Amino acid sequence: MNDPTYLIEFIAMAQPNGGPSNQGLISFLPMILIAIFTALSSRFLAKDKGRNTGAWTIVGCIPMIGFFSLILLVGCSCLKTKEKLDMLLEQHDK
């Protein structure tokens, strides 16, 4: 332990700024940005189609599942339009 080469090697391995590294957070940044994008896209699509916005936003936040939620929301029917069509059909039948 008192060997000076050990101390020099230990200092050489230290971070240059002396503080903790932010490399771990930076590596998650693309995944976080994609999760935010899919969550907001899911929210706006769900609101436009008359679906539960809170549930679809949470599902959209989950990595990799968020993309599938977008595909499902694009393909699902619009509840607002369905209600209007049902109302028109009821009026037409009377």
C-alpha cells in the first residue's frame, strides 16, 4: 500500500474533474426522449379518438411498448365518431 507507483496509478484512474461522472445519465437520454415522444403522441391520439388519455399516456411512457401503443391507437376506431354515427342511426330509424 505504501508503494508510490500504486498511488500514481490510482490517481491516474480518477475522474479528471474529481466529481461523479454523468455518463450514466447521458446514456439514458435518447431512451428518455423517445419515451416522452411516444407518451405525448399517445396522449394526443387518445384524446383525439375519445379514449382514456391517462392510461394511454402511461402505456406510451414504457420503452418499446410505447411504439406498439402508437400503432394500436392509429388503428383503433374513433369513439367520438362512433357515438355520432350511432346517434344519427337512431334518429334515422325513428
